[in-house]
Amino acid sequence: MFKYFKDSYNELVNKVTWPSFEQLMGSTKVVLVASVIFALIVLAMDITFEGLMNGIYNLLG
């Protein structure tokens, strides 16, 4: 068990390539913009479906 943790630590410290702060901020911006676009698409679908359902309910009853 101790060897596993020692090897894991060694791999994280010596073998993993960590992104720079600029790369991290760039990726964060991409995720943020994509999330906002996705949320707007879902909002548009929700509003459209709500209007469609209200139209059907008004027509039927």
C-alpha cells in the first residue's frame, strides 16, 4: 500500500504535465462560453415548448 502511494506521488510530481495558468484560464473561458450557449439553447427550447403546449391546451379546452 505504501509503495502505491509513493509511486502515485512520484507520477504526479515528475510525470504529469500541468497546464500553465494562461492555458487554464483559456480552457475555463471556453467552458464558460459553451455552458452559456448551451443554457440559452435549452431556454429557447423550453420557451418554444411552453408556447406550443399553451396553444394546444387553449385549442382543446
